[in-house]
Amino acid sequence: MKQTHQPHRACLAAALATLLLLAPAAHAAKKWREYTDCHVIPHASNDGDSFHVKAGNIKTKTYLFRLYFVDTPESEKSLPERLQEQADYFGIANPLDVVQVGKDAVKFTENFLADGKFTVYSRLADALGRSKMSRDYAMVLNSAGQDLGYELVRNGLARVYGSSTDLSELDPYKKTADAWFRRLRQAELEAKNAKRGAWGVAAGPVSRLDALMAPRQVDEQDVVLTRPTLLYPMDPANPRPLGTLQAGLTVHVIKGATPDKAHVRFTSSSGQVYEGLARYQDLGL
């Protein structure tokens, strides 16, 4: 485990023990809400993974939803750094070529949801964004029961990236976040091998092992732990936990490190800064 200073392992254990004693209790995740017979409301800000929705079972309100688990490329040029990040993910040499993939993703989503009878599941967790309107993360199924995020990835029009959530309580999914990420990775491998979408613009095949073992892409962010969380060494080959971080502690997620763990940093009650690995499912990612 990387440390800002070099205290003995006993000091780390003591720090973790203190965190266990001082941290407050966890809070339960929001319950899922179901929105049926939905249709997309035309809007200039709609894109492949984010769109305005009117639900048939709620007559008095419209929503702006953002897909969990996936990120479609930008469909315009106003965010060059983000375009570069997406180009790097797909292995596309010219970031401007990403824009056309983003436009293709917009059309795909419009067609996928065109019948106006799709279903949205959301915990109403804030997805932020540039719009002044509140935007919430969601899972979306069309009238045929197909998941929009999965189909975007399978067609090379989205990267496996971003916020996630446990899907075990949703009957159409019945999967943990990690299990759904594995399914998305399989869809991504299919798209790569068939050179669909962005993978047709990129060069070079990717092996099945490389795709399955690639670190998950996650945004750098602060996370308040909602349950006790094991901390692992920075070396993924060492599976033995270093200790347990208690619910209520704020950790800074730096990046994805393995298919199931992220690189995190936190500060102990004594002011000592530590780094290690924590499981995505414990981080709520």
C-alpha cells in the first residue's frame, strides 16, 4: 500500500481501528422507482446516454435521466478534454472522429426508444451535468425488454464507464453491479471483435483476456462509505486485506485499478494520508 509517509503496519492498524470507532452509521440506498410507458421529449441537450422523458404513469412531471454504467461519446466539440479521453478509451487517433460516433449514438438511442413505451428504473440519484434541470441516473428497457446501455456498448457506441448501482432488486436484471459490469465487458468484447461503432474507427484487435481484465473506468470523486469496507494493498497480487474502513468515512476515488477494485486515498483521524484498493461494490460504484 502506498503511503504519503512510512509508518509501521501497526500504526496503520491503529488508524483503521480508530476509524472503525469514530465513523457514523451507514444510510440505506434510495428505493427504485419505476416509470412506465415513457417517451422521449425532444430537446437540444438530449444525447445517447441522457435525455428528457415523460412517463405515462406520472402525468404531472417530466424527467431528465442519465444512464448508469455507460458513457456515449460527445456529439459536439465543446468539451475537447472529454473528447480526448473518449478517443483514448477507444484507441481513436483523432478526437474529432469521436464526434461522429457520438452522433451515431444519439440516433441509435432515438430509434431504440422510438415506440414511446419504454420503462425507466431510477433511484433518483443526482447525475449532475450542465443542464439547470435536475438529472437522475437510471436504467432503461425498451418495449422488447432490451437494456439501452447494454445495446449501446454491444454496438460500439458507448464505453463501460461511470456511476453504477446494485441491480439485485430489479426483476428484469437481478444482478449485482459487478455482475452487470462483467456482462457489459462481454458486450464490449463482441463490439471490438466485430469492429462496430467506435471500434471500427480504432485500430487493432483486443484479446478476450485483455477485455475482461481491464480496469473499470470511473470518475475521480469523493465517496462517503455506506458500509464497512475492506482496504487492500496497492499490489493486486496481494489479496490479504490491510484492515477495515468504517461507514461514514470519506475516501477519494482516484481511478479504476482492477476489474473489481478502485485506487482510493483517505486521511486518518491523526491526519495521516493512506492509499490502497477498495471494491467497487463497497464504494457504491
